[in-house]
Amino acid sequence: MLSLIILKNTYPPLFWRQISCKKRLVDISAIKSGGDAKPRKAKIGQLIPNTLVQFEKAENSSLNLVGKSKGKVVRQSIINPDWDFQKMGIGGLSNEFNAIFRRAFASRVFPPEIIEQLNCKHVKGILLYGPPGTGKTLMARQIGKMLNAREPKIVNGPQILDKYVGESEANVRRLFADAEEEEKRAGPNSGLHIIIFDEIDAICKQRGSVAGNTGVHDTVVNQLLSKIDGVEQLNNILVIGMTNRKDMIDDALLRPGRLEVQVEISLPNEDGRLQILEIHTARMKQYKKMGADVDLRELAALTKNFSGAELEGLVRAAQSTAMNRLIKASSKVEVDPEAMEKLLVGRADFLHALEHDVKPAFGTAQEIINQFLSRGIINWGSPVTNIIEDGMLFIQQARAAEGSGLVSVLLEGPPNAGKTALAAQLAKNSDYPFVKVCSPEEMVGFTETAKCLSIRKIFDDAYRSTLSCILVDNIERLLDYGPIGPRYSNLTLQALLLLLKKQPPPGKKLLVLCTSSRRQVLEEMEMLSAFTAVLHVPNLSKAEHLLNVLEASDVFSNQELKQIAHQVHGKRIFIGIKKLLALIDMARQTDERIRVIKFITKLEEDGALEDPGMA
């Protein structure tokens, strides 16, 4: 007989009050014969060399059992049994969600005993980053609903900061207080505590980057680091941070053991946009309020680079357009009594909302492009044709899957040659979902640093789209170039050079179109080597070029065109298309009797028309 002796004096009375001894015996012979071998209660039993002793923890007991002799512990599943992925209301993020589940929750599904045997530590932090409106906050909320955990604590980053010394750090400690208390009491069987930080970049900036000598932001970061993965480690917490600016977050927070699972919530592709539209129109379909002519697949194709929030806004705008039709236009605002039966959101409502109401933040700068093309493109000769054809080749090169992903083209030529209009036409012809213009007009009054940050933001935004085009207009003006001195901004020059040479992320394609009237200056600045190709945009230099533009303008009669052709025959012509269009506008307002004479005189006064011997 074996005896199990525990010296009572070596343990405090509290220990003994928490132990409840229950003896259950199994008939070994019944096990061998295949009979009834269910455990039976007994008051006394005998221990033999092969006796297996298991310790089981009672529910709500504060004792923590360790070792191999632990019995099965009744535990709740970490996944909420009522949770259904199809009902999450998250569209286009299945790959991202699968990555989060694999990295952060797979280990929590297994019993604590298995995790202890593997010496595995659970993931404590997730960082969701990406453009605004892509579903970061929605995903964090749905993760909280999915998990069978304590009620999530949702905190806006700026709420942590306090005007009193030490209170900001205390606010961080309070968020982790419940998790610390349960970790000490329940150990591995502790419930999961979820803390969600929205706009986490507001409190976790790079230490030393914030101006001032108070150091509040630095101490908040230090406090958060120590709580997530400090000396006293917690294994029952999950911190979810969300931000639009991952680059601003302190590096120490991103290392393994802290916010180690970093998932980019990017703009949805066409299939993702279709899922999002189906989610936001499901109720309309259920109650038959959506027209039969609405094709969600068509809308998904038309809404390139729309975020989830913008797609929701599109549906809302279409609904408001449909409802507005049923509001009677009178001295009072009245709704059609039969609105319930008549209300139907159709395809025309969605297309109207797409054209007039909702524009994507990462879409095309359509207004600026149209402004550059207000006069259209006049094909006055072979130089224009060649530039358009070569430009289309570079567009195809940038789009090609086997390419490097970066194509940069410089359109250079004399002032008023139409470089910006040609670049805008190429950007429009590319049909890329992301087209942005980087113009010195948008940066008037900016400091060098602000200008560099603005240029960088345009490129960073471009990297979020699969196909992007950036039009950098008038580079020398962007660099603050002045011929007296000469003077220019070296800080802006270096920033632009680095961005022009920087390869986009894998799977992203970028086309950069630049314009300049100072090729020699750019050559001295060693900028020409940063471009894939340089296209020369010439002035009009032949009589036929001039006459082609005059015919396209539809200002002069055939008789007047013959007179002009006679006047310019044999003379040297050198004029930019922009300057020529201005002279044509002036001629349009001139009396027909003196129109030709006035036009020729202005050409000669501006040096655009000279006798060969005077050159």
C-alpha cells in the first residue's frame, strides 16, 4: 500500500479550505474484459504502483494547476458559438481576416495544456493599417464580437492624453488593470481581454519626434510597451491598434511580442467591391426596393479605387436620389402618399450618384485634368502624333506584368509648347484608376519641408492603388528655380529624385509624367538620369503646322486662310501652340475687315514670324 502524506503545517489554512477531495475508482478487470468501466465514487481506495492520480480544478477556484497530472478543465471555446462569418458585414477582406485568424487566434483555440507543452505564447497585438474608410474599425469590432471574451474596451487614441502630469500613463494602466487581476487569479484559464485603440498613432508616435520638453508622448509609449510585453507579462490580452499612418508609430511597438501581426487593410478589388455592394443593398433586395436593372457587377467595375465607406456613401446617395423623386415640389415639403409602393432605387440613381455625388479619395483628379484639356488636343503635325503614340507605349510598359513597375517620362520643350496638355491627355488615355497632379500651384507659400511632405503623400497614396499615374507639372517651378543666382530648393530636389527612382511595392504599377521648360537646368541638376525616357515637345515651325491649327479653330474663312498662307509663305515660323491659341482668340474678337492683317502683325511683333534673312 502506498501512502500520500501532505504536511499540513507547510501550507496556510486558506490553501486547505480551497481543496475538495473526491475519490473515484475504476475496476481494472472491467477495463480488460470490455465491461462497464465507469468511474464510481468511493470513500477509501488503495494506491498501487500504476495508479494514475489526476488533479482537477473546481470552477471559480483561485488555485492554478501545473504539471502533467492535471485533469481535464472545463473551458469555453474562444470563438463565440453564435458567430457566422457570412453575417459579419465585412466585404472584400476575407484574405486579411484569414491571415489575422491564423496568426492571432489559432493558438487560442487549443487547450491551455497543449499550449503549455509547446511553450507557445499567444499573440498579444494586432495592427490594422491602411487608407481611411477601408474597414479597419469595422473589422476590429467584428473581431470583438467573434471572440468569446470579456467586453472589449474601445479607446480613441487622443482620449488617453490628459492635462495632468502622470494621468496619461495612469489611463493606460487602468485599461490593463482587469486583465492583470484575472491573470493573477486564474492564470492560463483567464478569459481574454480585448483592448482596441482607434487612431493609435496619436499616442504612439516615434519617441523623440514630438516637439516640446514635456515628453508626455514618450512616457505613454513606454507605459504601453511595458504593459503589453514588459517584466510582468500578460498572456490574456489582445491589443488591436488601427491607424492610417503606420510610418508614424514607434518601431518598438511593432516588434514581435507586441503589435506583431500587422495587416494592411487596402482598397478592395472588383470582387471585394461587389461583396461590399451586396452587403449594403441586401435589405433593399429583401424588401424589393431595388430595380431589376441594377447590375452590382457593373457598379463594382465602375467604382475603381472606391473604399468600403465610399461604396456605402454611393448606395446612400442613390437612395436619396430615388427618394427625392417622390417629394412634391410645392410651398410645403410633402411626400407622395404612394411613396411606399413607388419607391424603387434604379440603375440611373446609382449612375447619377457616381457622377455627381461620390468621388473616391484615391481616384482621378478629373477636374484638374479637364482644366488642362479645356482646349482639347489639336493634332497640328507629326510631332504631336509621335508623342501620343510613344506615350501610349510607355503606358502599356507601366501596365505590363513583367515590367519593373515604374515608368517615368519627361516631356520637355520651350514654354507654351503644350507640354502640360499632352501629359494630361496621356494620363487620361491611361485609364488608370488613380491619377493625381503634383503642381506648384497647389503648394504656393509652402515651406521646403511642407512641400516635400506634400509630394511624398501623393506618391504614398499612389502606392495604395494597383495602377497609378502621377503628373508632376512644371518641375523647375516646383524646385523654386530662379535663373538669377541660380537658385533652387535642394531639399525638394533630393526628395523628388528619390521618389522618382523609388520602386513601388510588389504588385503595384506607377507611371510618372513630368513636364519642364528647362531641360538644360534639369541636366545640370542630374535629374535626366531619373527618367525612363525624355520626349521633346517642339513649337510649330512650318506653315502647314500653323494652317492646321487655324483650320481646326474655325475662326478664319477659307479666303482668309488663303491670305494667311500667302503672307507666311517662305518665312520662318516659331510659335508655341498655347501662344498661337491666344492670338486666335484675339482674332476672333477683331473686325473681319482687318482680322488677317492684325493677326499677321501680332505674329511678327511676337517674333513668331520672321523673314529667313533676319534669323
